[in-house]
Amino acid sequence: MNKQINIGWAQTDITPDRPVYVLGQLYAHISQYVHDPLTATCLVLENGEEQMTLVSCDMAGCPSAQIPEILRRVQIPELDKSRVVFNATHTHNSTMFGKNTTREIYFKSVLGDICPEVEEPENILKDEELSEFFIVRIVALIEDAWASRAPGAVSTASDYAVVAFNRRPQFMIDGKRISKMYGTCSESNFLGYEGGSDHSAEMLYTWDTYGNLTGTAVCIPCPSQVYELHPFLSADYWGEARSCIREELGNIFILPLCGAAGDQNPLDLTRISKDNEKELKIWNAQETAVMRNIDMLRECQDIGARICSAVVRGYKKAKNYAQSRPVFKTKVFEMDVPLRTVVKEDVDAAQARIDAAIAAVPAGEKMSEPAMIRLFEDIGYLNRWKLQNQTTRFVFPVYMFRLGDSVYATNPFELYVDYSLRMKARCKARQAFIVQLSSNTSGGYLPTQIAVDGGGYGAKPVSTSVGPEGGDELVEKTLAAMDSLF
């Protein structure tokens, strides 16, 4: 007989109280104020034999740099630390709670002292002090969630919420289809989009022994990036979604999960292009902030309302199927897939462009930030060449569990939606939660072959660790592991 499921929840505020680097675009920007709070939420599931601890953070990416220290400090003898998995909501109005590695490591490793300096406020919170701020709160979060465990029940539901739109329009340029992330769709050579979108909302609900709803985990295949390009802190549309859900269902815990969405964004480029032709070009370049002609708050409120509507509909279905003794199986393992490699000719060409850019900087002066950012792709070729001469495989952990007839599986990528659709359609589970930007590490984008052929940011080697061959292998290996739980 299946064992009683025990459920623990906790939530904490991770909003820095001083200015921090806002990460999610290539140009440097520092927070000027807090638009709405950043949150971390923890859900513990265990039945005495199996356990899984989920930690969701309002961040741009998984906090891989801090995870080892967080787990070292957690003082819970019964906690299986190998089954603690982190994920990010992928807001671009948060921080990575540590060193600004894009500037301090990525660019400076090649350009050195000619990198432009950033004018920082005296009270900026960064580096080790910022990491400590985060680590202390997440350790307490996990310990609080574990301590709150109590017998309960779980159920799942699947519904729909229109949130994601493909962000890679294609254009006819010199007789070839070219993809541009955030391209301007109102241009005369616009052909359509590179791929589709996934409007599913996958939901897990938890209940106490009296049948009261205690929390929900909600998987939406879209990054939370309405507010990006602006120097304030925000959970983006998840802030509005959480408020709306609690208005409808009470003060419950809400754990956001970002489904596969490497080629998605929450804004309809078809609709906004006419009023943002110049702004989209600046957005695409990632070199500076841009005031777009959209009502960002209204967009977030509308998205939050649509997610809330799906969660409420799911609640009405799920409340009649709560299980206190569900099938609960977990699986944690290492997966390896082919590293995306580059050829020597491209590396040599990249080095030549870097050398020319460095030579153009007058003696004793700094390179401009736009000039530095334009070398992002070329530096990526150099870094990949070094890495592929050490290994040809990309290795990462996968966290997976079955709960009733649903399955949850992580990956560390910004995974293009087509891979997720293949896994959802082919797996034995009735419902699959495919969670990206998880697995306690970072893998960059994982594009399809169509995307690689189209080019552009998110499909080139600099922003991808793994290519389509690795994506195909990821699908097959994930499917085999998921199905082994059934």
C-alpha cells in the first residue's frame, strides 16, 4: 500500500534592501527601486520512503553558485540533500545574488582592464555580501518548510492560460529566412514565426487533512519578462498572478515553475511592433535600456488574471480527486548530451575581430559598453573552443518524480518549446511538468534545428551549450527516465 504523503510549505522575501546589479540583459544596470517584492518558495513532499524538496526563486536563472553552500548549511539530518532542486521564474528584474559574472568574468577574461567601468552607488549590495544575504534566507526557508511538514493530500490538474508568444520572428533577407529575437514584425519582409507556443498550465494542489487548500505549484511555459530593460526589481507577472490567485483562493502558498520556453516571451510582437519599431531594434541589441510603448503594468495584470483563471478552474477539478496516499516515486541521475562545438575557422575569425576592436581603443582609455557587448558572440567562440578541447559532453543532474499519474522532470536549459511538446505527448504520464532553468546548474539555450538555421541570439554557439543533436538526445533520455517511474 502507498504511504501517507506529508507536505511542507514555506515562503520568504528575497528582495535586497540596497541597490544591486539587475541581471537578464548584457548591458550593466543597477536597481533604483523596488517595484514589487522578490519571493522564494519551498515545497517539501515526503512519505517516509521518498522525498523531494522544490525551491522556486524570482531570479533570472538557477542560483547554482550558492547551492553548495546552502545545502552545506541546512541542518536537517533526515533531509536528502541530493533531492533538493532549485528553479528560477526567469524574471529579468532580479539579480543572481552574487558576482556580476557576465562582466567580471566573461568580458574581463578576454578584454581585461579596457572593459568599461560601471558607476556604482556607495551602498551597492554585491559579491560575497549579496550571496550571504541570499544564502541565509534560503537556508531558513528550507528548514522552515521541512519543519512545517504535516499529513495531507495532493491532486493535479491541467488547463490553459495564454501567456507565451514566440519571440523569434523570421524575415526574408537576401533570399534566406533569418530569425531575429524580438524582430520588428511590422517590416515588409516579415514572414511569420519560427515556431509555435505552449499555452498549457500544469498545476499541483496540496490539501490539509480537513480538505482545505494549502498551496499550488503552477508550471507556465513562459519567462516572466514584461518589465525587462528597466532598472527596478520585480517578480514581473508572477507578482500579479500571486495576488490574483490569493484573492480567489485565499492566502495559500504559490510555487511558480517555468516550463520550457527558450523561444518564448510574454508579449505579442505582432501586436506591439507597429508602435515599437525603433524600440524593438534597441531591445534586440541588449546594449541599453529602452522605453517601449506598452503599458507594462496592465500587461502583467492581464497575464496574472489569465493564470489565475486557469488555476481556479484547475482547483475546481482537482478538489474532487485529492489523494493522501498517491504513488510517489523519485529519481535523480546525471545526464550527458553532446556539447555544441565550433570550428577553428570561426574561432580564428572571432579572435581577429576581438583583436581589431581592442586595437581601436585609444591608449589609456576604456572600451565603450556597446562596443564591448558587440564582442559577446566572438568571446563565446573562444570560450567554446577551450571547453571542447577538454570535453565533448555536457553533464548535468536531472531531478524527477512521479506523483499519481503525473510526472515532474527538470532540465538546466532555456529549452525550446518543441522539445517539451515531444516529451509531453510521448510520455506514459497523463500529465507532465517539464521545468526549465532547473537541475541546479545552467545550460544556456537549447535551440531546435530550425532555430540554428535561422540564426540570431538564442541559437548561436555563444548562448547555447547544447545544439539540436543534444536536444534530441535529451528528449529520448528524459522520456526513458520518466517512463521508468510507471
